[in-house]
Amino acid sequence: MDSVHRPKLKTAFKKARVIAPLHTAGPVAATPDGSKLVTCVGEDALLTDVKAGVEICRFAGDTESITSLCITPSSSHLLLFTSSLSLRIYELPQSSAPHTKLVKPIRVIARAHDAPVHVCKADPTSTYLASGSADGVVKVWDILRGYVTHLFKGHGGVVSALAFNYPFDPSSVVREQKMQLITASVDTRIRIFDLSAAAARASGGSKPEAVLEGHVSVPRGLDVSPDGKWLVSGGRDSVVLIWDISSKAPAEKKSSKGKGKETVFSPVLHKTIPVLERVEAVGLLHPDEDLAGAPSGPGRLRFYTGGEKGLVRIWDAREGTVLFTLGQEQEDTSDDQEEQRQIVDAIYLPSVSTVISVHADQNILFHSLSTQTLSRQLIGFNDEIIDATFLSPNLPVQASTPSSLSDTHVALATNSSLIRVYSTSSLDARLISGHSEIVLCLDRGAQGRVLASGSKDRSARIWAPVSARAGEEVSAVPEWRCVAICEGHAESVGAIAMSRKAFSGEAAPSGSGDDTLRFMFTGSQDKTIKMWDLSAVPLSAPADGEDAHVVKCKSLTTHKAHDKDINSLDVAPNDRLLVSVSQDRTAKVWEIDYVTTSAGVRGELRLLGTCKGHKRGVWCVRFGRTERVLATGSGDKTVKLWSLEDFTCVKTFEGHTNSVLRVDFLNAGMQIVSSASDGLVKLWNVRDEECAATMDNHEDKVWALAVSSDESMIVSGAADSVVTFWRDCTEEQQVEKETQRAKLVEKEQDLQNYLALHDYRNAILLALSMGQPGRLHSMFATLTSAADPTVPKMPSITGHPAVDEVLRTLPGTDLVRLLRYVRDWNAHAKTSTVAQRVLHAVVKLRTAEDIARAFDEDAAFTAASAAAATPADEDGAAKPISAEVVPLEGRGTTSLKELIDAMIPYTERHLTRMEKLLQDSYVVEHLLSEMDDGLFGEVGDEDEGHGDSMMDIDRAIVVAA
């Protein structure tokens, strides 16, 4: 009965999704609808689907770092500048389907500027591009034609900000055609240029209409209201200036015709607003923007700022006050952390009422203006992934089995003091701050409803999700807060393990809820294990506005456990045993004594046994889910399975080429999954000690490994900052194999039927489509013997006229496949006779031009199949097959030449062998005639007949050759 209910072994996992570096440094741009984001990873620019969390494509660069980029308001083009001073223009793919090939630029201007370009901006009509360089030159480009329309010099240093002013009056039928370009540079001045042709001719093409002086430090942000009346500027002098740029003042200036007075453009500083932080980004909100809790009305001017404090502030320009703040201001942070948290850029998306803030620590935050909440957070770079574990923050307390709410998130410990919590279905993530140094280990408790972490700051913390607000999506990533802290170790906490069970009902201590935590163990570099009482720790954190009380956990016992650093801990599923492993090459099993009484909680550890056998330090250990065994992974490149009865090694798994860093059990203990420093994740069958599958998607040490509750998903994280989700596809592969086997059986039966009916055309075509050269060879070899002796013999090359007709009319791709089989048959003496016969028939029945054309068709068909596998080219458009056929004619000729070159040496060898056999037969004939001395017949008619037979042999050899 056990064999009937034993689960099937898993044999295959496929890569479901990847969390890879999204943004390492450089500029960021978003499409106006916020659905796609362009970021920089190294020297590459990549396009990401924000909602799905999928990389759409990468843009072919010039191996130089990107200094500036922007997307046109129409979302049609991406324009970027690199440190090689080149301007590269790309068409943005309209589909969200991932592209396998790099998107190439439609235009490259090799030396667009004489100095690096740090700011660029496209105009509202997506026609022009303005770019400002470090030498104070601003150029305006025609995007589609790629030439410079305007050139403005005279800026006193690096150009720091750009903005277009293209006023639009909704009440006017005709749009005013005047367009202005507003620039700012490190000389603190703001210049306004008229881009109209008449103004360019009048001023010589380079003089500004107005120069605004008001900042005392470099302006970093400029924006103009849609009606063209107001200009807002913010700089590193910690002030925001509001300018009225619609005002005109009379001037005593004679016109060209000498008639009267005229008005001149004269902007006025309307208001100065102190921001009290260096401003890196500023912009005006749309007049119709509906801000929750903020007053609104016609003519109300509001703007946003982002700067060194890492917060986005929404201001009322008329009052000069902050309406509300987006983001969390963290206290007690170091100068380095504060510098990393500052905002370097902000993007306003009016269509979705969102402000995107880009931070110095490569994080990209999406703030909703309508709800005043963080709607999405993208983490640009995770550095080395050290540990990972699944979380289920939305799992009900009563749930005891895996459900759709299980394992909805994954927590990552990276080379940072911040813990990352990702949604398993998107790139949305949250950062958990609290530790002051790098987090080294993670574990989960209460089936993933709480998270525990250990850090280099010698403490362990327990985190719980903040209760979801009404109306909030269940799939959204919740905020996590520290609910308990464990302090007492003298060194870094490198291993942590929570109890696998929880108190429930009557077993819970007095005053606790229906389901509370029991205990936790921590292992440290100080070689000790501490046991902590968690009975007072809640399973959820209070909502905003409530007092967040952090529980100071009490240590129940402390044991000097090992002679070297403790690397890993694990608690048995029944909470009765603890295992610890260390760099001292041993694993120790402890009995847990945990008792709750009316007086309090008492806990103790008692050593049961030591597992010795590894030759290097042991990195990881896990208890079996059902059997009394445990698995360890060591620096000696092996995984060992130990019995808990006598603490002996029962099995050793060898296959990794470097240290095994993580192990875990699968499939009721019938399989083990391991990860190692060789960048591989391996699946092992325990019974036969064989590797069932190898998963390869990492280029560095795989430190993190986690298995979902239903064992359908494995997460691996490595030092290459890549996290891979592996999904179990065993059943899919089995169904696919069964389907293919059924199709093969049907084809086999059809082939037998065709042969029985002497339907050689369908038989040959089917054998070719099935890829069975052995069947084809047998059929050609038996053609002469299968001929009906009662039917008059027709002249045939292959031995059957119907087969001759098939070879004469065989389609091009099938003919090429057959000739390649003939090439393989020709390489062996046993099958060479059939090969020569078929080759002779093809050459006799088809012209050389026909055969060459068949190879061209085969090359075109192969290219079309490859294009069908990747249906889109670099710019997202489908590739026309006809465009591939023309240049591939040479490739077909090359293939034909290669096939002939491969056949000639073997054919010559077979001919030489046959000639030698013929010569040897003459010698044998002569010897026999001398030996019988006329005993077996006189020379006469018999000799003549014999001569005829010799001639027949010669003729047969010639035909075969």
C-alpha cells in the first residue's frame, strides 16, 4: 500500500521567472502611462514591463556608460547619450512580449556634443530633442531627421536642467505656435530661448529672450505650467522659485520700421519658497490633479520636490506650505544611509496620478497622489543574495495546509542591513529597515506569517506584517515592522531557526491569542546557541498611528555548542530536536525541553549525538520532513544523509564541483535539493543517490535556497545578485512525452501499412518526417527482394519503378534530408551499397540545378523556422520570411558542396575496395583452374559463360559506384 501512495519523483524544474539587476546607476525614464520603464544596468539600457515585472528588451549600446536618456511623450522613441558623446535613437517596441535580440538604434550620431551630455528632454509634440552638455552648449535636434535645428551657447558651465514651454489654451481654437526652451546651468542663471524661426533670425540664433537670476546654487529642476504662465525652478540652494513668465513690459524700443513702442518679454519672480533641503527634482502638478485631503480649485498652483532627505513633498505654491509628504522619514540613520536614501530624480505621470522617485541607492518608488501611499517599489540592485525564505503574510491564522495565500512573498537577505520582501508574481518589493549592519540569515515562523532575521549587529529581530487596510489588494506587498528583538550574543548572529509549531487553543499561555509563537534558536560566531522565548510576540504589527511596542525577548538557555563558527540551525517538524552545524566539520543533534507552566516558560537543550564525517566545514543542515534523518552540505563538495537513530552517515551525494552551501528535502524525503559555489542547483534521488536534474542560471555562489510549502517552486539566490524561481514541470514533461509517444506509435503503424500496401511515396515521406534513417535503409535494401516475380520486371534504378518516381518528385527539404542520410550510410561499408544505389538514382533522375535549388529551399526553410521561434526583430515587428530567402541561396550551395566533399573520399574508398576484390577474384579463379587441372570441366563454353559473369561483375561494380 505504501508504494501505491508514495509520491512520484520530480524530474524537471524550469525557470519560471528571474529577479535580476534592474538599475545600477544612471538616468531613468518612464512612458507617460507608467507601464514601461527604461533603466540602466552597467552600460546597457533595458526596457521593463512595470506591472508584469518582465524585461521586455535591451538596447544595443556602444560599451560606454549612459549619461542621459529620455522617452518621447508619444512613447515612440528612446533617445540616449553615452560618455562616448554619441546620440543613439531607438524605436520603442510597442508590444510587451520579451525580445531575445538586442534592439538596434535607427540612427546614431557619433559626436553629438564636444562634452558629456547630462540632461536631455523631448518637447511635448515628440518632434524635437534638447540636450545640454558639460561645456555649456545646448542643442535642439529634429528627432526623425537627426540634424541640429538650434544651437545655444553662453551658459557658464554644465547645463543642469531643461524644459520646453509650449502653451496650450483650451479655449482657443488654434494652438499658439510659439515654443520656448528654458535652460539652467551651474552659473545659477536660467535662460529662456525662443525657438521660432523669426526669433532665431533676429537674434542670430543664440541670444536668450530673458535671463533669470535668483538662485545662488545650481538649479536642478525646471517645469512650466500647461498654460505657459508659470515657471518653477528648484536648486541645491534649498529654495524653490515661482516665476511669472507671461508678463510683458513696455520698452522704448524702435521697431525695424521706426514706428512707435513695443512690449518686450519680461519674466517676474513671483514667490520664493524655502524648502530646507537640497532640491534635486521639481515639477508642477496638473491643474486638474485630485489630491486626497488637499484643497483644489481653478487657478491653484501645486508642485512637488524631491531631494536629499529622500521624501517627495507636495506644495501649495500660493501659500508656500507642504500639503503632504510621500515616503517615510527614517530616524537614527547614519550619514552614509542618509546619502544613499536621497532622491536623484523624480518623474511626474499625470495620466496615472503618480510621482516616481529615483533614489541614490538604486531604488525606484511609485507614489500615488490620489491615495498618498506607496503603490509600487522596484529595487534596482540587490548585491549578493545571502539567504531567502518564503512568506505568507495574508495566510489566515486557522490555515493548516498550503493554499493560494501561501508563499505569496519571498524575503531576501542581501549584502545590506535592509531586508527585501518581494511579491512572487511581480517586481513589487518593500525594504525592511531596523538592523544596523548586514543581515546574515533568515527564517520564517507560523507558516510564514512572521519573519526572523539575524545580523552582524549581534542581534536577531522578528518582523510581522502590518494589518492590511480596508480595500487594499491581498497580493500587494505589505509593510513589515519589528515586533521583537533578541540581544545577547557577543558576535554576529549567522544562524537562526524558529519553532515549526505554534501554540493553539488550550496549549497557549494565559493572555495570548489563539495562535502564538513558541521559541527560537540563534547561533553565533561566538560559538554559542541561545534559546529565546517568543510566547509574548504578536503575529501582526499595529497599523499606522498606533503605538508599536517592540518585545524584548528573554533568553531561556545558552550553550557553548561548537569549536568554530555556527553556520546553520534547524528545528525538527515536531519541535523536539535541534541540529546545529559548524566550521568544525560536525553536526550536533540536541533534544529540546520546552515547558510552559503557570509560573512561566522554561527551556533547555540536551546533546543527543554528534555526526562526524565531513572533511571540511559544514554550511547547512535540514531535518527530513517525515523520516528520522537529516541532510548536511559541506565544503568538501558533498551532501550527506544521516540517521537520527545512531548518528551515522547512510548516504553520500557527490556531483557538485565546489562547496555545497544549501540543502533541503523534497517529496516526503525521497529527494534532496542542493545549491553550491559552482552556481548550480541539483535535485537528488535519495534511493539511488543519483542526480535527477541540474538547474543552471547563476554565475556565482548560490547562497540562498528556499522551497515553497507545496514544493512546486524552488527559489535560488546567488552572489551574482540574481534570484531565480524554478517551477516543477515534471507532470508537463510526462504529458508531453506521452503525447509524443502516442504520435510515434500512430506513425509507426501508418508506416507499416504503407509498406504492406507498397505505397512507397507515403512510406518514404513518413520515414523522413519521423527522422528514421534505419527504416529508410531497410526499405531501400529490400526493394529488389520484395518485387513480385509474377509481374513483368520494369527497368528501374533503385529496384522498383514507384520508388524511382518518388525520388524524382521528392520535395526539396525532404530530398536534402535523404541525401544527408545517404552521406551517413556511405561512411560504412555495410550500408554503402544502398547509399550508392540511392545516390545513383538521385543523380540520374534529377538535374544538378534541381538538387542545388533543393538545398536553397532547405536553407530558407531553416531560417523561416528560426524566425518563427523568435517572431519579432529588434524593433518589435514581425520578420518577413521572403526577406530571409534571398541572401540564403549561397548558404544552400555551401551545404551542397560540404555534402559532396563528405561523400567523395568514402566513395573512392569503396571503389578501391571493390576493384581489389575483383582483382582478388581473378587470382582465386586462376588458382582454382590450376588446382582442378581440368577435373571440373574443359575450357570452352563454360569459360565463355564465366567471362560473361566476370563482365556482369564489372558492370555491377560500376553501377554501384
